[in-house]
Amino acid sequence: MNSENQDIFQLIFEEHKAVMLLMEPETGSIIDANKAAVAFYKYSKEQLLNLKIQDLNIFPAEKVEFERKKALEEKKSYFIFQHRLADGQICWVEVYSSPVTFNNTKLLYSIIHDITERYKAEEALKRNEEKFTKAFISNPNGIILSEKETGRIIEVNDSFLEMTGYLKNELIGKSSLEMHLFNDPDDREKMLEYLKRDGRLRNYKLKINDRSGREYSVLVAVETLQIGERSTIITTLQDITELKQLEEKLRKEHDLLQAIFETVPAMITIYDPRISEIHTNLEFHRVTGWEDSDLRHGNIMELVYPDPGYREQVSEFMKSLQPGYRDIIMTGKDGSAIDSSWANVRLPDGRQVGIGIDIRNRKKMEQELKEKNNDLTKVNGIMEDFVHIAAHDLRGPIANLTAMSQLLEQQPTPEIKDSLFKMLAPIVEKLRNTVDGLLETVNMQTENSGIHKTLKFEDVFNNVLEELKMERLPENIMVTSDFNDAPEIIYIEAYLKSALKNLLSNAMKYSAGKKDAAVKVTSERHGEFIRLSVADNGIGINLEAAGDNLFKPFRRFTSKAQGTGMGLYILKNIIEKNGGYIEVESSPEKGTTFKCYLRPYDAPLPDSGGFPEDQ
């Protein structure tokens, strides 16, 4: 290089913006460094000129020397190294190095570019490409890389091959339409339209065909991908065939459960506490009359259990989740009381299911069974008394009849036989009365109750009086009545007639023979009862002596009048059987008053509150 060229080179070298160094090729000592080099390495020029290139290059000195010799021998001119700056920072640099002769000395001339940012970007790109490749290959979902315009397949992953049964060489270069991958060929155009509109496609459901023609349900995601100048799309396909089958199975099970929910002959409620929402089935609506519209506009608990105290009891039972059923009285839309039985269970998701049964018919049957059982118990008791009393009361008349029969056989004269026959009359009468009393007791307990209806006390009273007159009861007794306060009652006619007949018959029999004998019959309202009173001024009863035997069958407390001893027993059974009770006031030789508290059939039954089984 001549002197003039050296001056030009020196000027360019010094002022050029690129980092430039001149080095001694054998040792690597830096002979010269331009201003850009001073600025880049952050050393002063004097410091740089006291360094060797291996002081800047972090590669091992042997490798730096090896590469330097290649540059000197012009076997290689481009290198990528890492250089350390004065502040310790490491930078990636690309180095263009070649030999030059300067002042008759052979040197290495290096132009250095900082490529740290580019190198990092390239490395990041390389890592992303590796990640993409790994994700593409190992993804469990099928992936297709294809040309956007033609649909020709560029690449597929192993999962797609496993899904469809194709070999890779059967697919590469072919379009999805050529391979009949889409069950519906229009699906590809639809996907491209969504892609053009939104830039991507997510969760698109379609059906594809495998190599054998088998149909698969897949969930598709599509992204555009620019590879060089070629516009491609990457399609991910998730096989949801089993999921669709499971969904269909679950749908059928749901439909089955819904059908059961709506058709099962039991009330069902499903309460979700998370959203305070309750569902009820058709049976609930049928039994209670409450509709969905009622339940949407009102609190179901307040509607079905209007009494706050009872509602609290029901609520506590529901929360307790006690096992088994419990009887609960609901209120229908029409205000009627509905006997029901409920059980509650909690599902794993927190929802609470109530299962209820309409037990009105069962309750009715239980009540009827209870009444029949009570009646049977009473009848059994009566039969037991019947046996004992019959054995006792019939023994005497039968013994007398036997004796009279023997006497009749022994007496030869008609006169004596005639007198003996006359003695048979009172024995037979006593026997008849005993049998009549027994039969009346049995009939009263076993006969059908009949139908209740509105009865006027005056009419029943007059009818009974007429019957008693035919039975030749004493007639010199003043019998009066006053039914103004309670003129009528809803009751069973046979029961009211029997009760009044027994009361009047006893009052008249045990008042007979007394001067100014009188019997008074009255009816009065007494709360939910009607009190029917029969008062006489006859011989009276010693209540203390009678004790518990007053209303027992075949018990008589005087011999002053004839009777079977069954009247009071029958009276008590009639009154109590129909929900009433009796009070007696009596003093010997002063008279007796029987107060019969009759419960009309339209009177409300007593209610103690709480659950039915607690009452």
C-alpha cells in the first residue's frame, strides 16, 4: 500500500462508524483501534493498544489463535465471537477479518459489528421453532399444516395419522378435499370465512372421515401462519367422538330422570341453596294446587306452611336431614290441609332433594282402621262381659225353669199345673229382659253408623215420647222440653234417638210413683259442643257408692224399677263414640241430671299443633 493510499485508509479507518481494529497476526496484539472501537469497548485508545484480541474475546486463547491463523491464511474471513467490554458486559459480535500490508508489515484488519440483539432474537426464534416442532410432533391432538389458498397439506403430526389411519406420504401434497377428510365439503369454506372475519377459529364442531370412511366428531381450532412468502393455516383437531357419545348418553339419562321426575307418583322438590332456587314436579302441583307461577312470585315455604311456628318446625326437619320419612301437614292452594310424608337427602353438589307422598288416603284408612280396632276392642270387651254376665244372669232363670219343668211333670192335677204355669211368666219376662239387653248392646256396637244429617231436637224428642208411650211407661209424669238455645244438631239420627230414649226412659222409670214427678229436657250451646240435658226429680243415684260401675253393662243400683242395666252403658258408648262426653249430677231422693256434651259433625276437630305423629 503506497503512502497516499495509506493516508486515505488511515482517514477512513479512524472516522468510520463501524468498529475497526488492526492486530499483529502472530500475537494478537492490537496495533490500532478507531474511534468507534473506543466507544464500543469503553476503553481509552491507550488501554486498547495495550491489549491483545484474546483479552477481549472470551473464547479460549487457543481457539482465538486458531481462528486468527485461518483469517491470516485467508481460509476464513467471517467469525462470530463473544467480546467482553470494559464494564464487563458480554456482547455477541460478528467479525469480518482479512490480512492487509501496512508500512511493509502484514497485519489483520477486522471490522466488528455488535449483533447482540439480533443474536438473541435469532436464538429466541430458534427456541420457538424447537418448541413449535416439539408441540407439533408430540401434541395428542391431530394437527395439519396446509396452504391457505389451495388446501394442500404441507405437514401432519403423528396424532393425526393415528386418528385417521392414513400414511404421511398419502396426505402430503394432497388437499383435504381430495382426501375427502371433511364429512361435509362445505365445512372448509365455512372455516375460511370465519378465519377471514375473525382472524382465527376456536371450538368449531364438525365431522371428518378416516381412511376407512368411519365418521369422527372433532373440535377444530384454526390459526393463520406465514412461512416465508407462503400463507398457511395450522388446524388442530381434537377427537370428541367419545365425548359426544358420553354427552348423548348423559342427555338420554337426563331425559330419563326428567321423565321420572315429572311422572313418578310422588312429590319431588329440588332446592339449590347456592342460587336459592327450587324446582317442583307435576305431582307436587297436582297434590297442592300450587303452580310454578305461584312459586315464582311467593316463598314456597310461606305458601305451603303459612303458620310461622309450624313452618319453623318443618324447616328444622329439612335442615337436619334426618333419615326416613316424617308426616307433615301441607296447605294447598285452596286452603285445605294435606297430610303428606317427606324425606330429605342432600346431593354431593349441595342441592337438597325432598321426596313427599300424599298420605291422605292412608291417613283415612288408618283412622278407619283405628276406629274399627277401637270398636273391635270394645266389642271384645262387651263379648267378655256378655259371657260372664249371661252366664250369671241366665243361670237363675234357667234353673227356675228347670225346677218348674220338673214340678210340672210331678203334679197330676190340672189345678196345680195351672198355678205353676202362672209362676213361669215372671221368670220368662226376666229372661227376656236379660236377652234383650244383651242384644241391644251387641247391635249398638256392631251396626253401621249411618249418615249424619241436620236433626231438630223437637222432632226426635216427640218421636221418642211416642215410642215410650207404647211401652207403657208411667204416664203421671210431667215431661217438658226447651230447645230454643240449640234447636238442631248435625248428628246420626239413630244415635241421637237411642241416647235420648235411654235418658228419658230412665228418668221416667225412676221418677214414677213420686208426687209431682217431672222430667225436663233441654239443649244449649257450650263452646263447640251442644249440651243435651235430661233432669228428673226421682229417686236419684248414690254416685259415691256407684263409683266406676255407673256406666258398666248390667249394673243396676235400685230394685224400685225394672231394667236390664244396659241403658247407661249404651248411652256412654254412643256419646263417646261420636266425640263427646257425659257429666252426671245426682243426689238420692232428690233427682238426677245427665248432661250429654254432643259434638256436632260439622264441629272442628281439636288441634294441638306440631307434626301429626307428635299429636
